[in-house]
Amino acid sequence: MPITGIYGPDDFANRPQGQSTTPPRPAPARSGPALPMPSLEWTPEVERATAPLYERIKHVIPPIEWPLMAPTIKAINELKQARGAVILAHNYQAPEIFHGVADIAGDSLQLAVEATKVKASIIVQCGVHFMAETSKLLNPDKTVLIPDSRAGCSLAASITGADVRLLREKFPGVPVVAYVNTSAEVKAEVDICCTSSNAVQVVESLNAPSVIFLPDRYLATYVASKTDVKIIAWKGACEVHERFTGEELRAYREADPSVQIIAHPECPPDVLAEADFTGSTAHMINWVREKRPRRLVMITECSMADNLRAELPDVEMLRPCNLCPHMKRITLANILESLLTLREEVTIDPALAERARRSVERMINLKN
């Protein structure tokens, strides 16, 4: 059914002013001394050691670029062992990170679940800040590092904990679902979290006639089309996905009627109307693995197409994708620096973390 209402900061006259929506600066390292910088020269030894990794990504990284990346990749993989660290990487990370140094890779739901299983004492989160916070929520006794704390998210920046409290005042008794693309402060104010993979399931699990769904207006619109629950939405949007247009997709299809188009539900409705398939990051990947289309337009962040093409080189990926500037703040160089210095560490106030953890764990523990 249609969304019953959509609200944003301008709709609340008593909204507190001057709130910061940028990620907080992480605390200084406190888990051990810095290690010396290893050699980053391209040598025959480095070439031999990294050859299996390059074989995996040779379809997306030109041979001329590999000697610039391989020494750092080798150093990172050795430092992981020395530090007892594990690297988590989102699908939107560049191929040299996703395929070259990540121990666990996947979408936000996969990373949230796998973060609860890691045995390592240090987690390096190659993603954006809310993902690192989620890992810290689920692993409060572990050291969680993010290589660049400026790696934010337009969705997470669009809403604050105070906004959630104002929504609850306006709609008393209505449960609140928060997309995982939110800060720990917001997660602490809601009933349960969701991802694009399980959003409909989460909404319907509440057994309520109406649900507040935040902060992505387009994901809320998609969820509303799949359920009879009345959805009250927030005016947030992903700056990567909202730039796509239906007109753009029609032009691709006119140029080649055989092309297949798949899209993420964070895209506007006119984009989803043109797509052959709509699904979360994980669902999109599984669709491509199963269907193996000859030519594909993947309407999401660019690096996801690169990472999938590395796995499925027979699928030709057309490139109307958009880069996430926040994801691209994470680089091999600052991952190496993070492991050497144990910076930048993510910390969350314990009282806030306890409340935020409940909403994430409730999502993870939700039975199918």
C-alpha cells in the first residue's frame, strides 16, 4: 500500500538545533605499540606471494596497477596475523580490498551476523562508520578499528536520536524500525533494526497495523509495496542510489533490448519500475550467480559490479553505476596504517551501546 506519511527535520518545529550528524572521532589507540612500516617494494617474492590473489581479480585490475597494490596487500595480510586481527569488508569496497585482504566480505546483514562469530581480538571494518559501530555493538570486548572515521553515510547523517524521539511523540505506541544504515544513537531509540534483505520480514514481525520506518524513503516505499502494514517514512536517501533515473535505464534497454537490469530498493520508484529484478545486495549477487546474464546493468555502487565480475568474468557488466565517496575513503594505505598503529578505534558509550545492541540483536535473532 502507499506510504501513509513521510517526515523530515523540517516537520518538527521543536527539533533541537545544532546537532552533529557526522561520525564521532574515534578514541586514540590503546591496544598496543605501533609497529614499524614494512617494505612496500615490488619484488619477485611479493609477485610470487600475491600471484594467487591477482589471479582472482585480474579481470578487473589491469596488470600495470598490480605492482603498486601487491606489496601493501602482502603487508596487510601479514600484519593481520601479527596483530590477531580480522578484516570485514562490505561489497562496496574496491576489489583490491574485497578480494585482496578481506577475511569476511558481504552485505551489511552478513557482516553484522559474522561479527558475532569472530574469534580475533581486533576487527578492522572496511566499510562506513555505522558498520564499524554495529561491529562494536556486537563485540563490546573487542577492539574495532575503522581506517578512516570520515567514512560516513548520507542515510545515517539524515536522522538523529532526537528525531526518533520526536517521531514517537507524534505517533505514540507505533513501533519503530531502523535500517542498519543509522548511528548507534538512533539504534538506541528504536525497537528493531533491519537491512534491505529482511526489511519486509522485520516490519511484519511486529504484528502492528502501522510502523515507523527510517531513514530511507525509497526503501520504505518498496517495503510499503510488499506489505499491508501502513508505513510512516523518514525523508532520508542514499546519495549513491537516488541519483539513478528511470530514463537512464530506458536508454540502456533501447540500446540493447537483451540487456538485464537489476536494482537495489534504495533506488527511486521509477528506477525499480524499469528493473527486471529488485533486491538487496545479497539478493542481487545471488540472482546474477543463478541467471548468468550475458549483459547486465547493475544499479548500485560501482565496486559491487567489479567484485562480482571478478567472480563471474563471463558476465559483461555495463557501467551506469555511481561511486560511494564514503566507502572510497577506505584504502589499502589506511588499512595498513590502521593495523600498524591500531587507529582509529571506535568507542560507544556503554549505556547507549546496551540499548542500541538490543535493536540489532533482535533483528539477528528474528526467526524466518
